[in-house]
Amino acid sequence: MNVENVTLESPIVVVGGGQAAASMIVKLRSLGDDRPVILLSDEPVAPYQRPNLSKKYLRGELALDDLMVRPQNWYAEHAVELRLGQKVEEIDRNAKSVRLADGSALTYGYLVFATGGEPRRLPAAIGGDLAGVYTLRDVADADVLAPLFTAGKRLLIVGGGYIGLEAAAVAAQSGMDVVLIEMADRILQRVAARETSDYIRALHQEHGVRILENTQLARIVGEDGVASHAELATGEKIAVDFVIVGTGIAPRTELAEQAGLTIDGGIAVDASCRSSDPAILAAGDCASFVWQGRRIRLESVQNATDQGEAVACTLAGQEVDYQPVPWFWSDQFDMKLQIAGLNTGFTHNVTRPGTREHAMSVWYYHDDKLLAVDAMNDAKSFMTAKRLLQKGLSPEPDFVSDPDSDLKSLLKG
Ligand SMILES: Cc1cc2nc3c(=O)[nH]c(=O)nc-3n(C[C@H](O)[C@H](O)[C@H](O)COP(=O)(O)OP(=O)(O)OC[C@H]3O[C@@H](n4cnc5c(N)ncnc54)[C@H](O)[C@@H]3O)c2cc1C
């Protein structure tokens, strides 16, 4: 390896230029840490926020500048070197160096993985490599997709998770003919209770989205290499203009794995966000950490932001014990879903009607412990739930499900 710039103070090198990377760097500078920082991203743009790629950006209501975590000149002003369009191909932990796709290399004092996730694609054998079959992860994907969202176009969405549902909502609002297929029994099965799935299914159906659950894709068939229709396992054929595959992501851990770091559902880090090599830390969608006794990985802006900041605090020499209260949101049509906590392993749930029309919250419990709340058009329930979870309080399910009970009273005292 031809190693560049072995300075007295080797820089903090960040692999990946998304939410977690930017949050880490902004926090580091706010702590007064002025060590050299180099950010290496394989995307050609400075760090930006992804959520609106499937919402307002896809609808053409926001520009890329509106998504930026910080304006591009902020980085130079804060002595952060952005190397964009640069893929990191290898880490040499003995030499403490990284090799880039162009063959160059640089040394690090500390290395931070903020590599995010890679969308799962359909296998080529069932049409995944046809033109007109897309995923939606980055701004380049959204830039290709946005002009296709025009009235009358026929869109098939494979996968009933949040990104697929959000894209379906934008498409239906654009006057498109939308079919969404989900192979599980119901949309959002992996992440939500039946009541939340039912609410969101009804919302989409009201807006004309055709949702087919318990339905497997057999293949996408092309004409002249371009997707023209989908064949379902039921034998039904659906004509399409294009397809979006929204079947989740896999954490981008391959570099860390090749470098011999411990991988456990993601790059395994401890409470201070250090990997199995103390000179290497990780944050965001690519990292797994122990939370309430089990190892988890979160895919959310909250986690990327907070864990990025936790990495900065560790690098600045602070004692860090990263124990977040997870939260997440999704916008579909005029519905805002806000989720506080994590419902994994819930044993039962209750629902609470909200005060506004179409407002509802779903409260998840493990025995008598409150785990999480999904709040649809119900910011009050979300805020209360978040604070209850922060305080470790669990209200009685009967109290919560009574629409006349005063949620705020739970936080008094
Ligand atoms: C369409 C969409 C909608 C979303 N909506 C919401 C929402 O409503 N609410 C919410 O909480 N979350 C949402 N999310 C999830 C949220 O955006 C992610 O959890 C968050 O972006 C994770 O940040 P990250 O920094 O870990 O990873 P990313 O933001 O994915 O950044 C990783 C970066 O690393 C780069 N990279 C990876 N490997 C290399 C390499 N070897 N060399 C150089 N660069 C590399 C990648 O190209 C990328 O730029 C959404 C995500 C998407 C895609």
C-alpha cells in the first residue's frame, strides 16, 4: 500500500458520509475537539438526511440543499476534509490505514464506521436486473424515480415496510396506479401490531392503493430488457411501468468483516461505541449494540444521530453509556406515524382512540412493562409515551385504553 500523509497526528477517518458521520463530526467540533478529520464517502454529495427521499423530495417539494445536514462549506470551515465519490475498499488494522478504490491509502489515528445499509435487491433470476426495477436508498435513486411519478403510470411495490408504503403514498397522490405486494400475512408485520397494520392498510386502500398481503412475487418479466409485468405466485399478472423493491436493507459490514472485527447482526460495538478494535468505532445503521440486555441494530435518524454523537463523546475522552430511547416516524398521505420505544418481544397491546379524527395510538407491553407506542396523528400520546419510557414508567393498560383518562397525569409527581 502506498500510504499518504503519515503526519504526527494521524486523522480521525470516517468511512461513510451519511447521518451518523455528520452527526459525529458536528458533535466533535462542538466539543472543541480540533483534531484533523477526513470523511470518505462513496456518494458524490456531502451528508444529507434520507427520510424525505421517500416523502417530500420524491414529490418534488424539496431540493437536495434542503436535505443537507450542514451546508457543504461548513466542513471546510471546521477543518473537516470531505473526500466525496471515494469508496473505501480495505482496512489494514496493523498499519492503521485505509485503501481507497483509486488505489491510494491514508493512515488513521481512529477510524469510524458509518457505512449505513445496502438495500436488498431482487435476484437477477427473477428479474431483479431488468431496467425499471429500482430500490430507494440514496439521492441518486430518488432523482431517477421522481420524474417517473406521473399520473397514470403503473407502479408495483414489492414489500410492505415503511419505505415501500411511503413511496406508495406519494405515487397514489400523484395519480398513479399502485399495487403493493407483501409476502407476510400483513404489511408491517415485522415491526408493528395488527392494529397499526390495519390502520395503515385502510388508509392506503382509501386512496386507491391495491395492497396484496400473503402474496409472493414469482418474477418480474421484461420486454427488451425493461420490466413490463410481474407474475405473482397466485398466477396473477400485473402490468407495470416500473417496480420499486422495498424489502429492507442489510448493514454494510463487509469491510469491517474483512478487517476481522466482530460482527453480530452489524458491526458489534460496546456502550461507548467501540468495536472489537479500540481504535475503531461505529455508529448508525451499520452498528449493533447491547440495549436492555440484548444486541440490537436500529435503522433510524434518531439512532444515527445520537450514536454518532456518542462516538464523538468517546473520541473526546468522555465516559459514554449509549442507552437510547428509540424513536421513529413515517409520513403517509396526511397521516403522521410516530413511534417511541421498541416493541420487540411484546406480549400484548392495547389501543387508545385519539382526540382528533383518524387519531389512534397502540401501546405495547411485555407483561406489565411498557415497551413502545405507535401514535397515528396523535402527537400527545407520542410525547407522553416517550417521556414515560425515558422515566421507566409503565401505566396500566386499562388506564391507557380509556379515551377519557388523562395521559398527562401519568407524568405528574
Ligand atoms: C428513503 C428512506 C426513508 C427513510 N425514512 C426515515 C424516517 O422517516 N424516519 C427515520 O427515522 N429514518 C428513516 N430512514 C432511515 C434513516 O435515513 C437511516 O437510518 C439513516 O440514514 C442511517 O444513517 P447512517 O449514517 O447510519 O447511514 P447512511 O445515511 O446510509 O450513510 C452511509 C453512507 O456511507 C456510505 N458508504 C458505505 N460504505 C462505504 C464505503 N466502503 N466507502 C465510502 N462510503 C461508504 C454510503 O454510500 C452512505 O453515503 C429512511 C431511509 C431511507 C433510505
